[in-house]
Amino acid sequence: TAAPDRLTLRPIVDLIGDLGVTLVNGDSAAEPSLAFALQRAWLGLDAEWAGVQARVRFEAVSSTADGALMGVAGDSLLARFREASAGYVWAPWLAARAGLVPTLLQPALESAWGARTVGRVGVERFGLAAPTDLGATLEAWLPAGYGRLGVGVYNGGGYTDRELDLGKNVELALVLHPLAGVAGAEPLTLIAGGVLGTEGAAGSRADRAHGALAWAERRLGV
């Protein structure tokens, strides 16, 4: 579809909370421990005008690192930038974006899984991929809804860590719907790609390949 000629603004509010229950194994007298947690709290704004797009996302984060006992004002929740980017869309085939941008593979895996309320996808949880990073991306959409492919160049530290070496990370990603022309089979999704780059002050190699076969629809993600 053609880009709107008027300015459009879309506010974003995304909240995910849970109640955790901890049981002490082998101690029948111990009371279960109950704790509420805020998995995700986002506030953002999308803006678009004549193909020019801008996105800002703030997220709430605990002021203590894992295992720490004290942070800012105890353990207050702080707001930080998760995304701050601008770009241009050459509808309907091509889009470029720069700034603190979403990476290509991790958001695709999370979207295909469709169960972020349960927890983060494994590649993010184990530090193998970051959802956003400082850099630039270029994406192209395949015709007839068959998917998209993209390339990104980033600092490589993700949005939570400082860039410590001079190298840049290059990401290639393909999100393919091989049966897009078959009624009822459109959600079948193949995700493939990888990252070439370094990490840390020593510039250690951090090359990674990712792949997934998913059934990605709004009601079910497998």
C-alpha cells in the first residue's frame, strides 16, 4: 500500500506481568513463595509521513543487575531507550532504517513463536542475539507475501552494552513463507540467517547462525 501523505501517530503500550510460585524441594513445612513480576513494560510512539517513519520505545528495567542487592533508590524500575530509529519505506518493496534499530532475526523468531508472555526466546535469553542495536538495516519484501530478506550492520553490543571494539557486526536474514500461495498454509515460516562479527574489548569472534521452522499465525505459534 502507498505511504500516507498525512502525518499519522500511533502510541504503543505493551505490558506483560506474571505471578511466580517457588516451592522448596524436600521441605514439606516450607511455605510457597509468591512474587509478582513485570516482564515487560513498554511505552512508545510510531510516526509516519509520506514514507518517512520514526519509532521510539522506552522500557522499564530493574536498576539492579542479576544477583545484585542494591540499585538506584533500592531496586527501582528505570526507563531506558529500547529503540529510537528513523527510516524510509519505498512501498511496497523496500525499507531502510537507522539509529537504535530492531535487529532482523531475533524479532522474527519471537514473532513466529508468538508466546512472549511465557518468556523470551532462547537466543535472547542466552545472549546469542539482541532485539535491537545501534546501526542500520535494509529490508526487501518478496512478492505475493512470500516473505522478506534483509541485511543489517550494527555495533554488535546490543542495546544494553557499550561498543568495546572497532569491528562491526553484519547480519543477514531471510523470513520465507514457502506456501504463501496455498490457502490455509500461509503461516508456515522458514527463518534463516546469521551474524558475522566480534564482541568484547578483545574483538573475539562472535559468528552465529540461526534457523527455525515455524507455524506462525496470530492464534498459534509453534
